[in-house]
Amino acid sequence: MSDHIEPDFADTIYEFACKLPQTIRPDILVFVVVYATGKFNEGDDMLLRLKTFLSPRMSGPSRFGATLCAIAALDYVLQRAASTARDCHPMLHTLAEQFPELGAVVLGHPLRARHFSQALDDWKEIRRDLITPQTLEDFEDKCLRPPTLRSGTT
């Protein structure tokens, strides 16, 4: 194991969620929280739910599992949201022709699509540079293995 300080993935995930633009944050976080926790209560503060789910008070398998679930949910939800936002633009125009009250949705769509795309790019950068397969293994070792086994001694 290397001598580097392992990042706190919970903090990284929470900070990323906090920085999501308000135009897309509720959409992203509701799915991330539901997929990661399996629970949803209308009116919940999704940022607070995410922070609680990733609580550093948890340890061992619970901490690692919660972190892994949140990472996987973000991987999926951001990819899906960005691709859906790109693909649904023509459909929105057709719907707006039939239902003029959807005009505001159509007008706001390009901004939201850019925000989804940028959020995905930002998340991919975090996954490439910080939350990598190796750093996840190191985090797993930290969470699941006793210190004597982590140091390589028996």
C-alpha cells in the first residue's frame, strides 16, 4: 500500500453534489439517493439525505458499501441524464407544438442539457483522477481489513 493519504470519498461526492447547478440538482440527487438508499420520502432534502447516507460515523462494510452505491448511482444517473437530455430535444419541440404550455420547458432545455453534460464531464474527471479502481481498492482495504493486514505484516 502506498504512503499517500486516501481521499474521503464521502466528502468528494457531497462536494460534487453541492456544486451541481440548481437547474439539474434535484433531478440528479433524487435518483442518486433512491438508487443508492432504496428510499424516498417526498419533501426530503436530498443533499442532507446523501450526506447522512455517506456519514463518516459508519465504518467497515457499511461505509464501503454506501460509498460504492453512491458512486455507482452517480455513474449511471449522470450518464443517463446527459444522453437523455441530448436525445429528447426534438421530441420536446414536437410536444410544444401540440401543447403550448410546454414552451418554457423547451426554452429551458438547452441550458439544462448543457448542465447535464458538464456535470457528467466533471464527474468523469473525478472518476479518472480521484475515484479510480486503485483508490477504491485502497479505500476497501481501509474499511474492511484490520490495520495489521493493511500494512502487509502478519
